[in-house]
Amino acid sequence: AGFQWSYGDESRQGSDSEPGPARVEHTYNDAGEYIVTLRVILTSGEEFSAQRTVVVRRPTLSACITASRLTVEAGKAIEFDSSCSAGAVQSYLWDVRSDIQSDVALAQSPLPTYFHVFEQPGTYIINLTIKDQWNNQDTKQMSVVVTAQGGGPVVPGPSQSNTSSPPPGPSSAASSF
């Protein structure tokens, strides 16, 4: 017996002259719905076929931030870590902004872990944007409070929000049949 596979994305395995195996693995490069067709050719010449629909979704990507502290005295640093993020992260972008001038980035870093020294008292917004190889992205945001040296007044705790914005685009998934 021989097997011919058609994966619904213009790729095939096995042919009339060179049949393929019964068990195969195929990687889809784009999200979408695909019709997989299997054609079985017996040595007697009889043929059978079956079809199944495979749905490929974009991979999950979730940004996550841990901070060494949420309140700090001016002139001191906070360590921000992205190791709790989920998915196949290919790039990181840390972005630090003051809540007074939120349209101006005070600092940026492409590293998975980031240390920032806060020189002035105030509330700061820290954004972490992660991307995968298909340019899907997710952003996590948190606030930290910087007090005056000597322990000035502490503003109420930080707020956090999570925004996902995966652009429409390719994905990859492996399927075994």
C-alpha cells in the first residue's frame, strides 16, 4: 500500500510513482483552515481517500513583568524582568516614561532583564513589548512610584494593564496525522 498526502497549502507528500508513509508530520507557515486529503493506494490497485479540516491558530504570546520593587527612592534602581512571559519570544522592548510626559520615552532597552535608575521623584510607566518570529506582539504595562530622597510621601500603589495586539500575520504549527 502507498499513501499520498495533500496538506491544503499546496504541498504534498507521496506520488503515484513514489508513495509516502502512513504517518507524516507537516508544518504550516500561516494561520488558517486547511483541508488535508489522504489517498491510499493498495497493491491491488484499489484506492481510498479521506479528508479532514485542520485549523491553525497563531501562537500564544503573553508579556509579563516582575519588578524588584514598586516604590523606590530617587537615585536608586529597580530591576525589571520578563522571564514570566509566555510564548516564543524573539525580541523585547522596555520603555520607561513619566506619567507627566507619557509621549516621551525616557529610556529603552532590548534586553530580557532591565535595570533602570530613577533620578527624579514621580510616577513612571514601564512598558514591555515582546514579539515573536511572526511579528505577533503583546504588551504589559506597570507603574512605579519614585519618592524624594529621604523617604518623601508615597503615592498609592501601581496600576497594571495588559494589552494584546497581535497583528494579522503568519503563524507556524506542526501537525501529525
